Amino acid sequence: MYKVVVHKRAVKYLKKVTESQKHKIKEVLSKLIPDPNMYTGVKNMAGDWVGYRRIRIGDVRIIFWVDRDKKIIYVDHIGNRGDIYKN
């Protein structure tokens, strides 16, 4: 089992979204906990984002990386598709 650590900028985004969107995001994150490598919606990122992974939920993206040794999933960014890659 992995632990999920959410960065404060991702928490800030979660405070702005509707309850239904928040529920969908939390549901997807909870599916990563057993093993983030087994979740089918995860894509490896390239370019400046090498080492990160992303999950798409409609127009929302969750960008995270995994520390396999410590069994921690670090969620660095959550945001809209057009804005998320500008950070």
C-alpha cells in the first residue's frame, strides 16, 4: 500500500472545484494506493516532466511521481488541461 502526499498548490486547486469534481479526483487517487503501476489511466510524461506521471479526468490533470522505496505517491499538481503545464 502506498501513501498519498498532496502538495499545497494541488490542495489549493481542490478547494476551488465543485464537490462532484473533488469526489472524482479523490476516487482516482484512492485507486492508486494499492499500486500506482497497476492503474490503467496513468501515462508517463516526457520532456521537462520526465519522471512524472499524469492521469486525465476530463479536462483535469493530476501530475504526480512515485517514490517506490518509501511507497509514497507525491501529487505535485492538479489543474485544468490548459493551465497545468505552465507552472
